[in-house]
Amino acid sequence: MRGTYRRRLLGPQNRHLWFWIFVGPFVLGLTLFTYVPLAWSAYLSFFDAHNTVSPTDFVGLDNYTAMLGDDAFTDSLVTFLVFTALIVPATYVLSLGLALMVNRLRWAQAFFRSVFFLPVACSYVVAALIWKISIFNGVRFGLANTVLDWFGADQIAWLSTTEPPWYWLVIVTVRLWLQAGFYMVLFLAGLQRISPRLYEAAAVDGARPGWQVFRHITFPQLRATSVAVVLLLVINAFQAFDEFYNLLSDARGYPPYARPPLVYLYYTALGQGQNLGLGSAGAVILALIIAVVTVVQARWFGLGRKED
């Protein structure tokens, strides 16, 4: 039996050996650093785990009921909804527009594709600090306030003004700059899959180039790409942390507004109380929300359904 299992694992004449040599370290790292922490977090969520990762006081679902009854947690979900409502359509429109422009270029297409994609390689922390210190600095030396001063407008404390909430402009623009190039590449791949014969047939039928062709041919052909882009954008919005934390926190801590779920869970699990059980329960709830939203979106948009 042991020999049979070994033959199935390695294949005839050890043909699978190199597969396990290359994939094995990745699978091991994924198990140790992803699946084991996820399972341990789910385990901690059923215990009173203050300042310890090996608790013994079982509390059942008390952490979940406490988390769902916490106004701060529900407010963080509202913050996520606002952020999603702003960043998803903005990124979708900008990345699609960039893809359409780059796709129409006759020359230097690879250059402009690389230029627009380059911000994706930038660290979220670095970009957030540039936005905070150089562009949207709350004093007169910031770039945004310098431009306002040219037009005689009053200076704005971008990150501390809540009426109106100017901090959303800072948060959305930095995320938009960081991720638009990635989704532009996805749309470019979708555009290049569209058969030129469709455009030729549309021209023969009298379709006018521009909006009419885009509405009736290009956009419908990008349906699968659009669904994937929207799904990824919503999931990434749920995982927002770096830009919020580095833009809004200071030596005094984090302000009471614009606190997304991951920032709230960070302070719950690693703050002064270090309630790892409560933080783990919140993480499980957040993971379930992401899973449900993803499945509902996939069903709604018909992801995986065979196209006509």
C-alpha cells in the first residue's frame, strides 16, 4: 500500500518529482502562513483570548454577539460601504478609459501601458505618505493648498475636516492612482480578445465609430472582464488598511471617523486591550461577509455562465 501511494504521488518513473520540488515549498509556505493562521483565528474566536494566543476559557458565540452588537464595528462596515461606493465606479471608469486610449494607439503602446501600470509597483505605505506629506498636507506648503492659494481660495485641512469630509478625496485618489493601472491591463487583455470582424461588420451595417460602436459591441464583449474587475475591486475595498492607517493616524492615534473594518480589528486585537478572541471573531465575520458578497455578485453577473 505504501508503494502504491508513492507511485501515485511521484508518478511513473518519478515524472511528478520535479512538480513537487517546485510546488512543494509554495504549498508548505501557503499552509504555514495562510491556512494555519486562518484556522487558528477561527479557533480563537470561540475563546476569551486577552493577551494570549493559547486561551483556555471557552465562551462559545459570545465574541460574535459582542462584535455584532458593537456600534464601532457596524460603523466600520458603513465606512467600507462608502469607500466601495466611491472607489469601485471611479476605478472602473478610469481604468476602462485608459485601456480604450492605450488600445487605440498606433505607436508607443507598450510604453504608455508600462507608464500607467508603474504605480502598481509602488508601496501603499509610501504612496499614502506622499499624499499626506507632499500633496494634501494641511498647511500652506502642501501642493493642493498651494494650488488653492493661487486662485485665492482658503486652505483646507484635508485629513481632519469632517464637514465636508475632504479626507475621502485623499483616500480615494491615492487608491485610484495605485490600482487603476492594474485594472487597465485587465481591460486591455479583454479588448484585444475582441474579434476585428465584429467592428468590420458594424461598419458595414452603418454603425458610427465612437459611442455607438462602444455601446453595442465593445462594452458587451467586455462583460466577463467587467465582472472580474468589479469582484476584485469590491474584495480589495474590504481589505483596505494601509492607506487609511497611514493617512489618518498620527502620534495621538487614529481619529474616530473613516475607520474601515481592518483598522477597527487591528486596534481591537493589537491595541491596548489586545482582545484576540474578539478580533478573531470580527475577522471571521468579515471573511464571511466577503464570501457572501462575492458569491452574490458572481451569481448576479452570471460569472462562469456560458455566453451565448
